[in-house]
Amino acid sequence: MVRSQKLPNLSIIIPTLNEASHLPLLLSDLHEWPYDFELTIVDGGSSDFTISISKIYGVDVIKIPKKNRGYQLKTGASNSSGNWLLFLHADSRLNPGWAKSVLKILRSKTSEDFAWYFNFKIKKNSLKFRILELAVALRSHFLQTPYGDQGLLIHRNLYNLSGGFSALKIMEDLDFIKRINKKTKVNCIGENLYTNDRKWSNSNIIINAIKNAKLRRMWRQGYDIDGLYKEYYS
């Protein structure tokens, strides 16, 4: 998946697990990027057409034998060559114009000193989603803790300096952001990234927020990651 020019040097990393219904949309969004870019998909054992779709788009897939998003992200980064790394969830959709904003960041030398995230958005007309978006925006700005569904754009030097993703099947985003925060700030790209509403449509966002806060507290207290994973997906 390339274009006719060589710079800036960007690697895009997408972890997948049964994302055949979402992945083509994201791959289409990526075509807005006007330069060469490296795309790495790391699959955690899909049983649908995720891998076949990737091959149709001309993308090589790294297959790993376990469901572990942290390990997938870590593997994708270590098998990519770009100076800049962009991590995206497979059920995300990029806002038109995203490439222009990312290019502006990549062309600024000072941008290398920071990590960058997108605005969290959901494409559904519901008051509860607008409240959720506001809460995420406030958390990301004031607490400096964007999560994985907001994407992460980071220069490889800062990625390595911060230790990169850990092979955690849950909390991998919070774990990495926590280490990034010890080195520098995370800034907003200023573009929307739309995430699929499947996690929230049939649930109470307040109850979910309380549950997730409890799980984060347990993680910080050192609870077993496998137990937290089972609790989160129960």
C-alpha cells in the first residue's frame, strides 16, 4: 500500500481479531495518506475473513498464536521500519482530512518530543454518546490518559525511550501511556477518530464507567492480568 513519494516515513500498525466487517472501511480511510507508508496488521487468531481481506488489499499479515493486543502492538512495532508509528484499532474510522493534520505534526521537528492522540467520537445520535465523548475529552486533556481507541501517533525514538507496548492482553494502552507520561506530554491531533459503538450500545455507560474504574484500580494494585481480562469481557 504505497504512493509515489517517500517522505515522511510512517508505519501504521493495526491489531486484529475477527474484524472482517470493520477492517475494509479503515483500510479505505488510509488511502488518503499521500506518501508511501508501511502497513502492518498483526492478527491474534481470526476465524473470519480478516486475513483474506488484508491480502486483497495487498497487506502482509503477521499471525500470532494468541489473543493479546499488547503483544500484537509490540510485535507490529518491532516488525516495522518507520520513524513514526501510528497505532489504530481495526474498528476505527478516520475523519476526512486526517492526513493533513498528521502531516503537519510529522513535518515539525518539535513534534517528536510528544505523543499524539485523536478526538474520541462515535457516529450515533445519542445523548449518552455525547456525554461519553465529553468525558473522554476531559480525561485525555486534564489527566493525560487517552486510551487505545483514540489511536496513538508517536516517534520511534520516544516509543523506544518509553519502553514500548508491553505484552498485556488488557490495560496495554494505559500501561504505555503511564510510561509516556513520565517522559513527556500527550497532545491532541485535533482530528476525530470514530470508534464502533458495539461496546456501549446495549449497556449503561455509567455502570460501565464504574466497572472500568474498578478494573483500573485493581490493575494498579497488581491484580492478576488474566483475571482482569476475564472480568472485563464477562
